[in-house]
Amino acid sequence: MNNEQSKKISIQLSPENLFKLNTLSKQNSVDLSVIVNEALSVYLDQKIPTISKEDPIVHFAASIKEFDDLYKKLT
């Protein structure tokens, strides 16, 4: 896990998923929360694409290039 402060939550898992999670945790000597956090991050990244801190500048530059004439008309 990274340096961000973690929050404790409570979830319910099917017996099958809990068994798989515990097995994976023991096989890799990794805490359950690390596995769940990694799996959740992958799932959320697929469902909700994020923009990195650098991307807004890249998108802004592309926007200026694409809509330069329109921006000039609006100013």
C-alpha cells in the first residue's frame, strides 16, 4: 500500500471469494487488504478512467491546437 492514510471498512464476500482471497494471501505472504486494494484499483481504473496530474496540461494544449480559431473568436 502507498503512503496515503488507509480507512478501515467492512465488506461481505461470498465464501468462494473469501477462500480464494485467503489462499492468495497465504501463498504470496501478502496482507488481505493489499490484495483487495490492488484488485479494487484495477476494477475502478477500468470503470472510471482517471486523469493524471500531467494530463490536464496535455489536454489543454491539444484543445488550444484544435480550437484555436474558436478561442480567438470568443475572446
